[in-house]
Amino acid sequence: MNTLSDNIVIIDYKMGNLRSVQKAFEHIGTKAVISNDPEVIQNASKLVLPGVGAFKDAMHNLSSLGLIDLLNDEVIRKKKYFLGICLGMQLIASKSYEFGETKGLGWIDAEIVRFDFSAHEHPLKIPHVGWNSASYVNPSPLFEHIPDNSDFYFVHSYFFQGDKRYVSSTTDYGIDFISSVHKENIFATQFHPEKSQTHGLQIIKNFVDLKSDAVC
């Protein structure tokens, strides 16, 4: 269960699948509130940014709801724990090329690019949908008690390409792409922990259990 200091908020920016993420927290006995209320977000100890859909729409929604400066303040300045999921991971990059170039939050120097298998003799399907393994690159507390090369559930056509210092895992889908990152208090996964059964729930639990010594 949550400790007295735990106050987890799932950011509601109108980009889907929020309830399924909330249910994953509930499954491990942890309350997580869905909200875009600035006061609720400011009072949070941990923030979760899930999402499905287009990068451009997501950044527009974050901007129109007044959440960009707020998230920068809470995550970058105040160093609150942050978990980005799928589109939520992509949004922390510098920019995306989905439907034209769009500026991201810029928390990690990276670009969001589309899978391109046009030169392959046997092209893989896009989007990448289904189970695939995550191979560890750099240690991350998000993967505590989860064996290397465990399977997680993916649904995406674009992927994170950038600063390798913060890569915690990669996944092979025609190429080795970045499937999770960890930078100080910022954690993010391209896969969906809330859809990844036992290992996914362990990811959620590990995020809930994060303490100050995980920031490095």
C-alpha cells in the first residue's frame, strides 16, 4: 500500500488508456489519481505520463492544458519521480518527426523516428505490436527482480533514438531500439507495463517503491 508520503498522479492530457494504468497500480494495492489539476499535480510525490496516439496531438494537449511548464517545474526543478509510458516516453525527447517535426519536452536529447524496413528483404510489420524482450544496457531500479530479456507488450510505429547514457534497455525489432530510459528521477518505457502481466506489474511496483537513493 501507499506510504503516507506517496501521492501518485497519472497525468490526464486526453491521450487515452489512463484507466488501465490506474488499474495496474490498484492491482498492486496502490492508489493513483487521474488528474490534470495543477494543485493535485503540485501535491504529488510521483507522476505518471502514459499515452497512446500522435506526438503532435499530445504536445498540443499538454500545451493547451497548461501542463508543459508545470511538468518542467515538478520533474526537472523539483526532481519528482516521473514514469513515462509509450507515448509518454516519446514526449520527453527533444523532437519527433511524426506528421512533421514537433518539439518535445526535451528532458533527454533524443529524436522520435519511424521504423523503416523498406530496405529489408522481408520487411517487418509496422506498427510493432505484441510481446518482445527487453535486454538490459545500464542498471535501473525499474527492473529490480525482473530477469534480463523478459518479455513486455509493445504497440508503436515510432521509437526513441538518442543519448545512450540514459538507456536502460533495448529491444530487437529489425533493429535494436531503445525500449526504456532512466535519467536521475526520470524513468520511461516504450512498452506498456500495464499490459505486460507479471513483469509489467513488477515495473509498476518498482516505481512505487522508489526512494531518494534511486536518483543518480
